[in-house]
Amino acid sequence: MQAIAEGDDGSSSELVPLDSEDLLNSLEEHEDVVSWINEVLDPERLDSSASLTELDRRVVQMVGTLELASEDTSLQVERIIDDISRGASRLTYDLHFMREGASSLQAMLHGLEAKSKASVVADTNAALDRLHFLDTVKRNMETAREVLREAESWSTLESDVISLLGEQNYERAAERLSEASKSMVVFQNTPEYETRRTLMVSLQNQLEASLSSALVAAVNSQDVAVCRNYFSIFSNIQRESEFRNYYYGSRKAPLVEMWQNARLRDGDSGAESTAQRFSQFLPTFFAAFLSVLSTERTSIPAIFPDPQSTLSTLINSTLSSLQPTFSERLATIATYHGAKALPELIIAYKATQDFALGADRILEKIGYSTAPPSATTDGDGQQEKRLRRRSSARMSISRRIGPHRASISGNPLTSSSGAPLLGWDQELFEPFMEFQADYASLEKRYLTDALQEILDADVRSTAERARLLRERSVDVFSIADEAITRCMTLTHGYGSVGLAKSLDFLFNLFADSSKLDMSSRRTTVTSFSPSASGDLSDLNYTAEDWGDIQSLLHILEAVRALYDRILNFEGKLRMSLIQVLNTFRMARADPAGLHISGTTRGAIQLLTQSTLNSAELQELLDRVDPESHLQSQSRSGDSFLTVTSPTTDTRRSSHAFLLASTHPAPLLLEARAAISSFAKACQVALQDTILSPLRKRLASYSSLALWAAEADSKMRRGGGGSALNDVQVPTFSLSPSEVMQRVAEGLLELPRLFEVYADDDALSFSLETLPFINTEILKALSEPPSESVTSPVHPHSRRTSSLSLKTPPTLPQPSLPELTPEAVSAAWLSSLGLSLLTHLTAEVLPSIRTLSGDGAAQLASDLGYLSSIVMALNIEDPDLDKWKEYVEMDDDAGRQRVQEASDDDSVLATVAKLRGWISN
């Protein structure tokens, strides 16, 4: 092939010929063929005025060259294939020959080995044994020489050391004792061992006693150079721990004295009332402690080879020397403050955390310091190991479970020898573990006491109970918010189970106390009288009744507001728990990190190993986990007091009582149940007040004389049976009694009463807790009206025209539509009517002593009239229908019915006794 040659003027010339090898080499230098062709042809160098003929000619030349290269390559491939074909047959023969040669060589080697073994003579073995014996003798003689030298050294040891001590040459005396100490192993298991060991200890004690006063003076004066020299001396005589004890005792003495001399109002029985509290004293004590540690940060690295471990041990030694102990002081504080001890303990815990963070920073800084070379001896590693072993023996079980691995910043805190630091912060926080584990009880006691103060702070009249309930709820939720803060401060979320239970107990107790307060109220006369009272004259409400109705409505509205606040607070609590859950997840994903700010790893490790970290805590966090909620959301069913999305109409926000749960599981179950009970108590009290005029009229109904009166049997009515299916008031041969007429008229006046309070949002709250009302009935009320009841049958039942209690929904609905004000009024009217009818059929009618035939006719007339009235209000009561049916029977039909009926029919049994169909 030819390459393009370029002239001086930049114009292209003929392609320079290339052989096949060059062509292939140039092709291998390119990743793709297109770039290679472009480089070989190089069309950019062609003159723009040149025709395509020149480019075509170059392409033809390149194709020819490629064909030649292809033919050369094919010839070489064929030649290689021929060589391989010829050599393949010889390869098998060569391998066979090599295998035979190897077998022959193996046989020859075996023979040579057998001959060489036989050629070794006994004289050679004897010579070798002799050499081994001589070597053993030599080594034993050298050992004996060393023993003799040590014996000679021990003979003058006591005089040498005493002489050096007299000259105050403590360094040389320490070296002499160190050398003698190394030879103690020579006398192991010999009679002289105990004598020499006693001598060694005696001389070491003399040296220590000679240095003690000077050592104390040097430590107290913080003479670093002298202390470093003395530390080297004590290390040489295996008394490093004693030196450290001197040093620690000097440094911790002011702190221990400060702790012991503290006069605390809540810690000492004889302390003055003006003395400070422990929560005020502790920050001052820890500030002095940090000051000592800051000073030692520069001194300790110049004296000790392991500054971090030494400073950590100083902290532990100081804490263990406090009298009374930290735990005893905390126990005294808890006993002194009683139910209010929790805030004091939290203040102390926060002060301890601040100290721990400051000490942790000092330890991290001192980790970058290095001990001077003169402070390092050959025995440092072994001595430090013994020191760690002695110190760790004082650690509690919880501290020995895991090491203290890193500081707040995540950098590992290790001593100069690479050994991990002691768990100083675990010993610091361990006194709080008892109270952290008992957090639920402490929080419950504190909340109970705080709630009692709130309840005792202000007592008002009944008319102001609703406002008082709202004001108290503000204080209750304030202490509930503080409880979340207390839990996160003291337990860092590990006490969430106790927090949830305590808050649940708080709201439950508050609701029950408010309900009891409302139930034991004394009615006060108010000046309120609605403008429509003249239209409600049949109900005969007094001023006291109107005052009670208004007060109970306000209380019910306050309960609704309390429920809404609990929903909001539960959301806040759930968010706090989710933050705890996320923190725990990060900790599991990165165990080496520290994901809780404001504390140390040791404090968190204690909480992790405590009883607070239980399966119950994990279950609670799983309940608030949004991911697990998404999986179980489709399985959630109807629940009372369920969190629902807010609506613009406060009246309709009460549908939380009715709608299916579409949110995470509630956390405050007892609180919700207590509010439900509170709301029901308000509703029952309100119903009792509304129905009180009608019940008063019914009070004498059972003792009327007409029940036992006899008259002409022809006066008995005959066509009253058709009134069951007629919603219009029928015409009777006997007129209803005056009492029943007044009661029926009072029932017809109830819709007007709800017109007066139509705009009161309290009526729509917690409808399913109304007596005789359930979710199915409310769902039926929320459905469009059926054609059969669209036309009102009485002027007073206009709001019930779109309601029907007879036909509940036949298909399940995912959620109940919002109830209209008319549906709310209908629910209340239905509950009121059923309550009154139940009172009539269960208490009033069974109180009748006897029932003559004429009395039965009159009672049938009354019940028929009342049945027509309640049907006009879309209310049905099976017991009322039974009373009407059985009272209308003549004696023969009644006795036959008694014989055919089952024993479960209590109404028939009562009527039979009144009519004399059965013997009493």
C-alpha cells in the first residue's frame, strides 16, 4: 500500500507504497476501520479543486494493497496449520518417552536412597551424640555462671540500695532494684525465693517511703519534670499503680472535699432553707471538675505514656471516691421531691451530659499528645495492661458489656499503646440508669401531681364549667408537651413506651375527672331563656332546665375541642416517635457512628443495654412506622375516635367517630376511650334534662286509678289494629289519657327544640355514643331519602322527611358521607325517642299493679296513640309494639298466647301477670 506524501506547498502527492506488515501494523493501531481508512486516505489534504478521480484512484490502490495483505496472511496461516499437523504426531511420542524416562529416574532414586542409608556407620551417630552432650553441658555451665552472678548481686543488694538511698540517688537505687527483680525468676521454686521476695518488697517500700513526701510535694506543686522522673522510678520498681494513686489522690482531693462539704436543701436534713438545691450545685461541681481536667490536659501527657487512659482513670477514680455516692445523692433527691422529682433529675442529667461532652472533648484533644520518650520504659506495656485490668475490675456489669469505641466526633479514642479507653462515661451515667429504667413511673407520678394542681387551682359554677374545661385543657396539653421533651432528654427516645402510657393515662385521668366533675355538678339557676320557649310550653322547661341544657351543650362543645386537640397532639407525638425510629435505624446501619447529639456513646450504650430497649418499644415504633402502615392500611377497619382530615365545617369534623381508619393506628387508646365516655356522659345528661318534663309526667302514670277500673265492655275500642301501618293519627273509640296526650305532644315539640339549637356544633359530636344509636343507623341517616318517607306526616317532623331508620344500607361503604344538620337532629330525635320509650316500657309500664279489661283497653288506646306519634317521627320500638299487641288481646287469646309463647318474652310475661292470665 502507499502512504500519502505531502509536498512543500501543502498539496498531496502519490501514495507511498506500504508492505503487508506495515499495513497490518497500522491497522492494529486503530480502534475502528473507519478511522484507519480516513487516516490512510487523508482526504483533508487533498486540494479542494481536485476531482474525485484522484480519491477514487487512491481507494483502488488501497484495496489492491489490502488484497495482497490478505493473500499473504492466508499463506502464513496455511503454513502454520501444516507445521502443527506435522508436529502433532511427534507430540504423542515425545510425551510417552518423557513418561518412561521419569519412571526410570524414580527407580534409580529409590535405589540410591536405600544404598545411602546403609552407608551411614555407627561411629557417625556416636560422634553426633557426643557433640549434643557437650553442647548441653556448655549451656548448663553458662546458666550456673549467671546464677552465681545473681547470687553475688543479691548478697550486696540490701547494702547497695540503702547506700544509694542515703545518697538520695533514687534513680540508681530504682535501677538496682529493677535488675534484681528480673533475677527473681531464677529462684522460683527454691527455698530462697520467699526470703528474697520479702527483701525485695522491703527495699521497694523503703524507696517509696523515701520518695513519698517529695512525690506529694511535686504532685501538689505540679512540677511536671520531677513528677516524670518519679514516675520513671516507680515504674522501675513495679510501683506504677502507687504513683498513679498518689497523683489521682492529689488531683481529686479538692473535688471530693467540695462534694462532701456541699450543703444541699434537698439532700441534707439539717441544711438551711436558704441552701442551694442539688440541681444548682451539680453544674458548679462539674465546672470545677472540667477545670481540673483542662489543667491536666497539658500535665498528664508530659508525665504518663498513656495520657488518654490516665485522664479517663482520673475521672473514674474521682467519681468512685465521692461520698455520699452519686447514686445516693440522686436517690435522696428523688425521695425529697417525691412526685416532682423528675424535673430535678432531668436538670441533673443535663448537667452531667454537659460535663461528659466537655470531658470528651478534652480526651479527644489529649489523644493527639504524645508522651516524652524518657517516660517510656520496657515494662510500660505490661504495667499498663495490669493497670487496665485492675481498673476494669471496678466496672459494673453493664460497663463490661461493650467498650467505649469512639468520641462524639467519631474519632476513636485510644491510648498511646493502642488500647481502648475505659468506659468513664458509662460510670458517670450509670447512677441515672435506675431512674431512666423507671421513667414511666416517674413521669406518671409527675403528670398525676401536675394534673391535680390544675384541677384544684380553679373551681367555678356549672355555667362556667365549659370555659374551665377549655382553660384546664390548655394547661394539660402544656405539661403533655413538656413530657415529650423530658422523655427525649432523659432517655433519648428509649422511654417512648413509658411516655405513651403516661400521656394516655394523663388524658384518661383528665377526661374522667372532668366527667366526674360534670356529673357531680349542682344546677344553678341562670337568666337564660330562649325566645322560642313560648312555643315549647308543652315541655314545661324551667329556667334551671334551660340553664342545664345550655351548660351541657357548651361542655359537649368543649369535649369536642378537647378531642381535636388530642388528635393534633397525637400527631406531634407520632412525629417524635418517627424521629426516634429514624435515629435507631441509622444506628443499626452504622453501629460505629453516634447519631444522637448532645450526649456520649457510653450514655447511649447504657440505654441500649437497659430494659428500656425492649420488644415493646420496637412494637411501638413499628406502629408509627409509615412504611409498615402502608402495608396494613388496607386491612384497617372502622374505629372510634379515629384521626381524620380536618374539614372546613367544625360540625362535620366529628365524622372521625364514623369514618373508617385511613391513618396509622392510634397511640392514645385509653384517652380516646375516656373522651368517648365523657362525651356519652354529657349526651346522657343532656338527654335526661331534655326528657325530664316528659319523665315527670310519666312518674304517676303507673299509679293511675283507671287501670283497675271496670266499665261497660262495649266501650272497648275495636278498630285500633289498622293504626300500625298508618302514620296518620287514627281515631279511637277511647281517647288517650291526659298524661299520654301531654307526653306525646311533648315528643312532637322536640323537633322545635332542635330548631332552637340547630346551629350548635356540639350536637354533631360523637353521635354514635348517643343511646340507641350506632354506626349503621348513622350510615342510614346519611343516605338519600326514600320515596316512601319523603312526605311529612306531621308539621313537627319536617327535618325527618329525608331520613329513614327502617332501611339500613345494603352495600358496605368505605366511609360515611358527611351528615347534614337535619341528619344530626334526626339522630338526636331518634335517640331521645328511644330513650323515652325504653323508660316507658322497661320502668313505667311494668310498675302497674293490675290491669282490668277496661284498663287494658285504655292502655291500648294510649299505646296506640303514642305508637302513631313515634312512627310519625320515624322511630320504632319493638317493645312498645309488643306491649300494644298484648294489651289489646282478650283473655282467651292472651292465655292461649301465653301457652304458645317461649319463656324469653318478658313483655308477654309482664302483661300476663297484669291481666291475670297466669298466677303470680
